[in-house]
Amino acid sequence: MARRLQYGVVSWPSRGAVIALGIVVSGCTVTSNGMTPNSVTIRTPGTLPNIPTASTPGTTPVPPPSGTFSGVAQLSSSPSSGCRRELAVRNFVVTGNNVRFQAFRGTIQPDGYLEMQAGNRFLYGTFNGGRFIGSLWQPHPNCTYSIALNHEG
């Protein structure tokens, strides 16, 4: 009597666990985008999340006025990550095309884009006149915030 080898059928939950383990082992970051309950973003280490722009596509952004910007940073990654849900952003100072905020320093590009790094934290986004839309990201704990700032004067 010949013995036939049968490979077991792996259930979908088991496959999901194997996929999740593969993502963790490879060093990728998995976060919810906070927009829809069934969406997940997978990001490789060292890459920044996408940000919405402050200007309408196809238009030239208006340079920001010099002065202080303030607003709120809302947590857009998993709330179970140990991150605060909301951060007040104050003293975000623009002088010409230079920006400083806490330990961050940067230069606004002609298209309104700004990217700054302070240690292992990144702050990036776009200006359009008196409005800044961007993100703040840090790896440990893994927190991503959506930032909306307005010129205060």
C-alpha cells in the first residue's frame, strides 16, 4: 500500500500570522492610516509616510509669510503605540525661507516643500501661503502625526 503524503491546508488566520511575522522580521513598519478600518500601510525602515499637500495640484504654492505658525498635530498611527493622541504645535518660526521648531531646522524649497530632521525624528510637509500641512514621524515609539498649522503673525 503506497503512502501518500498530504500537505495540510493552512487556514487564513495562520497565513496572516506568517505574513505578519515576515513583516516584523524584515523590519517593516505597519500602521493604520486612520481613514478606513480595513486599510494598512506597510513602510520599509527609513522611509517617510506620504503627506497631503497644502496647495491644489497643478497650482504654484504661495510662499509663506515670515512669522510664527501654530496648530495641532493629530496622531495618525496606531493609538496603541504609546503615543499621545494630540500635540499642540507652537513657536514654529518662519524667517524668509528658513524654518525652526524646537531642535528642527530647515529650508523651504521653491515648491513650498519642507523636510527637517532632529535626531531620529522627521518633520516634513508643504506650505501654501499662511498654511502648512505635513507630518511628524519618529521611530521609537513609532508615532506618526498629521500636522496642520496656520500663520499667527
